Amino acid sequence: MAHRPHPSRKRALRQIERHAFEGGPALPFPRPTPVEQQLLDGTATMVTNVEPVTTAMHQVAPAVGEYRLSTR
């Protein structure tokens, strides 16, 4: 193997092209464990609960680049 002190973009692209079509056998997706399922359910619940809050914040917050002077 030749010594290459600096990486070559062309060499890397050729290596990617050589191995691009090597695909292994497709494995079925394993069923999630109870802990993983609980995490997925919790994440989905958080996303549905956060959406109303973010829409309310977008209505109150100033637009990007807009400055609001306090009237206090």
C-alpha cells in the first residue's frame, strides 16, 4: 500500500463508487422492547402536546428582525 500523506477527494469518490452497490441481505426490523415502545409513545405524546404551545408562542413572539420597544 502506497503512503498517502494527504487524503485525495478523487480516490475517496472512486472508493465510494466501488462499494455503493454492495448491499447486504435486508433484515426485518426487530420488534421494539417494552422500554423502547414506552420511549416512542412518550416522544409522540410530547410532540402532540408541544404543538399548541409553539403556535401560541409564534403568535406572541415578534417576527425575525423586528424589535419591539417596551412600553413600561
